[in-house]
Amino acid sequence: MLRIAFFLVAVVVGVALGNSYIGRLPNHAGYFLVAVDDEVRVPLSVRPRHTVVIVIDGLRRDAAETMAATQTLEAAGQCRVSDQGPWTVSRPVYALLSTGLEVARSGARNNDLTAPLAAESIWQIARASGRYVSGSSHLPWFRELFPDGFDRFGVSATHDANVFEGAELRDVDLFHPLYVDEAGHHHGAASPEYAAAVARADRETMALLSKVDFAQDLVVFTADHGHTAKGGHGGPQPEVKDVLACFAGRNVARRTDRAPFDGRSTAPALALLTGLRFPRHMRAREDHLDELWEVADFSEADRAYAQDRLAAVERFRAANRAALVRWLGDAPGTWSRLYAREGRSQTWRGAGVAALAVLVLAGRLRRRAHVPATLAWMALSVAALWLAHRIVLGAFDFGAINLRENYVPRAFAVTGLGALVAIVAHFALVRGKVRLAEDFATLVGLFLFVNVGHIVVYGWPLGFPLPSGPASYMPFIGAFVLVVYGITGCFTFVATTGAWSAVRQGISGHQRSRAGGSSGSKL
């Protein structure tokens, strides 16, 4: 019965960790934030009349390149290939675009936490400077991240609503339609439905651009992420992380080379082009801020303004350098050194968890015969689980989830298939029916080590730096593994050890005893 109890504990742990992982991901207080107070000492001579920011949720780069709107914008300015980073989840990328800060340090790691972000956004800066900031979206998430960043933020009730329609352009306007992303999730980026959604976005954007005068106004057009052909995002695939970012209008340089761009530079670029101070926590030091001057083209009258902003970037870099030296204890103060140091701490913790798992495994196998066959079976079981996941769900990253209502049955199917292969492979390799439950307990124990060890290695909430795609995704599928393999372990124990026969005999004996006692009382 102890073994059944162990399997049931694995099931309970799987359910508990699976249900809590989403809440464990974010920490909106952020990590290693460097606050730098900026001030525009030489004002921009003439700022844009209207600044229009368009974020088409889920728009792939190749789809964006077919749009009349992006071609119009490129003719009036430039379009670049923007790298939104390896963590391509919507709310975290909204934060990245708004603050100039990477996801690992902003602390926005999923779509569920609605708390405000500690890092400062371009929307808050614009509003604090006295400009009217308006937002229009199918989601309230930008407003939730930065509740004091908008004078007005309209949320449309349905995706059929046109977020661009009826908009009176103000100082700063954010437009954020969601239906392209929804088409990607439900039908995939290779579908006719996705193409139709892109065409709709193109029509609606073009209608908005008809209200814009590029001689007086500024337009920034981008996306948070793309989509895989089958639908989904969250990972580092080029079709997901690389999107088109277009800048057009006042103070924008004209170029057609589709040069690379760092998505973290979006908010700093908006600040530079509109005469605002830079976001307080933007990435500086080992940054891509020099590309801002490839986007901007200031007149001779604003030469002093450009020099002032160049000096501001150097002040940010100096402040970041000083903070890094303080955290690291010595020079050089670089983000790569800090990432490497914190990553080594995670590696050492992971090595400790792995060593403990090996010791436990060695202890369980010490007195067994056919140890090579058992190890081969365990390796084959893990390989079968991996292969089933690749076939059914795809890569080991957040893109495998896509829609949660579809992910749950597929994850159960993947882990169920893996458990079935493990049972069949055990009879083929180990050839010991009695040992199946015992070996299954060892396998479940290793999965338990991996799931609990993830917390030891990466922390609760998830710490800094972020784990790689497979490591960040593992707790999701790992929870299903514990549940399915734990239940399977119970069945293997009952079926292969005679436990069920013993239970049945006990029940039958109890029934006969009661029947006998009843007969005696009547005599």
C-alpha cells in the first residue's frame, strides 16, 4: 500500500504544481532595475502633432510585408525587422515595447497577472509631460500594466468592433486590435482565416492613415509577436519573434534596407522622436540604442536636441555600468556578466538536484538484476514521451500550448501514450512482470525530482535570469506526466503484484463471514 500512496502523492503534487505554475511565473516588481532620472535639456523645436502607435497583435513579419499599410509607411519612412526577444508572450512583450526593458528584468512573464508593472512606460512619461494619451484595444492589458499611463483607454466588447474607427487623434494614440492573433490561435498563420484577418487589419489601418499627415505626424507600426504556421507563439522561432516595425512621418529617416531592430528600442525611439525623456528603466549598456539615430532624422534646427539625447544615452549607460559593478563586485560592469553569474547559480543548483536524483536512483537499483535493461527501459520511456510530444504538440516551449482548451486533452494524450509505450517496452526489455510497478515507481520518482527540482533551481516566483524555452515550459508538461504516470503506476501495481486478487479475496471473505454470522443468528 505504501507504493500506491507514493503514486497518489505524485498525482497530487502534479496537480498542485501544474495549477500554481502560471502564478509562479511573473513578478511585476522586476529584477535588477536601474532607475535613471532623465531630463530633456534642449527641447525639440517642433514635436509631432499626433503620435500614432499601432500594435497589431500576432502579426507575422511575412504577412505584414504584404500589407498596403506597411508599404505606405515604408514609402514615408522605414520598416525594420524587429526582434521581440525569446519570450514571445503578449503581455510581457507589451511591457518590453512600452519600457525598453527585456522580459527577464521587467518581471512580466505571462498574460494572467493584472498588477501594474514597476518599470516606467512611455505612456506614463507622455501623460506626465502634459500630453493627452489615448488607447483603443480589444484588451485592457496595456492599461492594466500602466494604469496611470492613459487619459482614456477604450476596450471594445467584441473582436468585430473596429478599434480604429471613430478615433479622434490626440497627442499620443495607441491602437491595438486582437483579431489577427485570435485567427492565428484558432486556425494557424498558414490559414485563409489568418490571411483574412490580416487583410482586415490592413483596411482598417489604411483608413486610419488617411487621417495622418506625414509632414506633421508620427506613426509607429509593429506587433508583439508572430505565429507559427499551425498556430501558437511563446518561443524563440524566427517566425514568432521577428516582426515588422515601421516608422514614418515627422523626424523619421527614410531607408529601405529592412535593417535589424531591437524591440526594446521601441519606447526609446518614441521618446526620441517626440521630444520626451527616456523611460527610467530602459536597457542601457550592451544595448542597441545607437540604432535610434538610424531611425531619426532631425533638421539642422534640432542638432542641439539630438546631441542632448546622445548625452542622455551615455548617462543611462554610465548609471547602468555603476549599478552592475556594484552588484558584481568588480569591473567590468556588463549585463552579460550579471546574466552569466546568476545563470551559474542556477546551474549549480541544477547539478545538486541531478546529483541527488542519481544517488537515489543508484540506491534503488543497487540490489537489482538486469540493471542495464532497466536503465535502457527508462531511457526509452523518456525518449518515447519526447517523441510523442514532438508529434502531437511540437516544440518544447510555450508555443506548444497555443489554446489552453486544446492543450489539456493533447497533453493528456501525449503523456498517456508515453506511459503506454513504457509499459510495453518494460515487458520487452526487462521481462519481469513483478518488477513493472517497482520500476514505474522509480521512473515517477525521477519525474518528481525534475518537477520539484525546477523550483529549487529557478525559484518561486521564477527568478532571474529566465530559463531557456524547454526549461521554462517543462513544469506545464511535467505536471501532466506526474498525474498520468502516477495513475498508471497505481494500475501497474494492482495488476502485476496480485494486490487486486488479495483485495477481492478479502472482500469475498468479509461477505462470507457476514453471511455466516447472519445465518447463525436465525437458528
